[in-house]
Amino acid sequence: MSEVRLTLQTDPPRVLAQAAAGTMELPPLWLRERCQDPESLDPCTEQRLFDPHRLPEDLALVRVEAAGADRARLSFSDGYSGEYELTRLARDLEPDDGLPAAIPWRADLALAAVSVDGGSLESDAVRLAAVTLLLTHGLVIIRDLPTDPERILEVARRFGHVRETNFGRYFEVYSRPGSNDLAYRPVPLGAHTDNPYREPVPGVQLLHCLVNETRGGLSTLVDSLSVAQALEEEDPEGLQLLAATPVRFRFVDAGEELIERRPIVQRDALGRMTGVHYSPRLDDMPLLDAAATRRFQRGRRRLSELFADPRFELRFPLRAGELMMFDNSRVLHGRTAFDPNEGRRHLQGCYIDLDGPRSLYRTLGRKLKR
């Protein structure tokens, strides 16, 4: 989280925000909209009791007074005057919205460093540690869980709300000939995003191993943020093209046909890369002119090569009683092939939306600081 410091000036009346990027005068409309008194802001919900869209566009700040430590009284040309907590204003200037910064990783990431004890999930401190790992690394391994059916739903509800899809509240991952998805066959699966054909794409995936008696079927994970950094160094134009060009993703079976168009490289509203929508089993080459098609394919091919590069790929057996929870867009997952004749390999999976863990991080952080 960056440091933002607010300073007051009385003549002319101004509030200045100072950060690493420089100093900026906060516009009067921005300040007026954030009034904090209970007549303007409901203390319980923190929802506004007035409509800021109706404020005059030429609103001016007419008076600034210090009102004690970390407080100021601001008066405006529309007649409003109120006290402001400056720290609260500064928080609104943080681009991460109170979340920890992402930490890109490669294949040398130690699994122990991103693991927590599944027997201690009732502890707020353990859940905060788990959700912090999910937000910083896009990944957390929860170990020593019971292997009873539907345990995954109990774990999921500790971090968010279960997202039901046409696969149900949860789905069974084991070898089933003739199934409606290659995930339910013993074939190898390359690094991919689940369900990029949905709107919205599931934010977080959980996979819980109930039994694994095979030598194959190793789980693979890749951090797309690290891969994108490497691609940007090699081919910045290719990365930009992958971020700007929508592709079509499609899933079809006897009862569903789901189609969505979105770029492979995902960026947030501030232009920062947050992950990818990536599944070579499900996407289609977009229609571009000949030169752009070659550039797009060059970038897409190199991205595929990097996702399979041992420098970036974690490869490990997910054992009975272990659950991996990961950001479905940031951390791509896959597995090696396995022989179902060797023994049983049975996982259960489900999804939650990313806003659940983000909210939990903030609320648990506040609770544990009391």
C-alpha cells in the first residue's frame, strides 16, 4: 500500500495530497462528495443520504480549518460545512482499496510457504493468513482436512459464497468416459482458466483431494503475473495485443451453450494486469488482418510456451486431505495424465467469487486489530 499524506492550506483554501508520484490538489467536488457527518452519511451503512450527482459543477472550497489531530473543517460554496477525518480521505486515494499487493512467483515457490492447517480454520487469525496468501500469491494450500464428501462446501463458505453453475454447487473430478469436459478424462490438461466462457468468470476455484492412488495426475500451477512479466520483456507489443483483442470462448454440451468474448490478458479498471482468460481447448482465433493475425499468434504461442516452462510451473501431487484454493484468472491450473487402472483419483471442486475473500481480508483485519 502506498503512503498518502494530506496537508491543509488556508489561503487560498486547499487540501493537498502528497504521494510518491507527486502532489495533487484535491478537487472541491471530490471532497464535498465525501462528507462524513451523520446528516449526510448513514453511520450504520456508510451510504450517502444525499445525491452528489446534483452538486454544482463549479463548486468551490471557501474555507479550510484544522480541527485537531487528523481532522479538518471544510466549507464549500454551496453552504455546506463539515468536519473530515483526514486518514479516511487518504484511504480513498489508495489504488489497492486496502488489499495487499500481489507477489508474483515462479516454480521455486515452496508449497509450505503458502500452506495453512485445515484443522484451524475456525481461527480468525488462520483464516486471515489463508486469505492473505490467496490475495498476495493467488494461491493457498489447506492441509489435513477430512476427506468426507462435501467438505469442500464447508471450507468454501468460510471464505465466501459458493457459486453454483451448470456443473452444480460442486463438481466431481474423476475419470468418466464420454463426459462433457476433458477435466473428467485421464488425459493431461495444460495450464488454463476455468470457465472463461462465463460472465462473470468464476473468481476463485477450490479443489479438494479425497483420494489419489495414482502415480500420475500431478497438479500444476502457474502464476500468470510472472509469465506476463517475462512476455512483456520479450514482446511488449504481443502482450498489448493479447490485452486489447477479444477472443471467443465457447462451451457446449447437450444442455448448455455458453459463449463470451474477452481478451486473453485481463486488466483492471486502472490498467493493471490481474490475470488471464486462457484455455486453448475453448478459444477461437479472432478475425484480424494478415499482419495482425501473425502478431497475435506470435504472442499467443509464446504465452503458451511460457505457461509450460519449468521455470514457472509448480508440479506436485495433491494428496488426500489437501485442498488448493486459487485465483482462477491469475493462477492457471492443470494436471499431468494418469492411468485410472492404477487406482482411484477423486477430487471435488467448487467456485466462489473473488469479492468474498477480498471482503473477508478487510473485515478480519479490522476485527483482529481491535
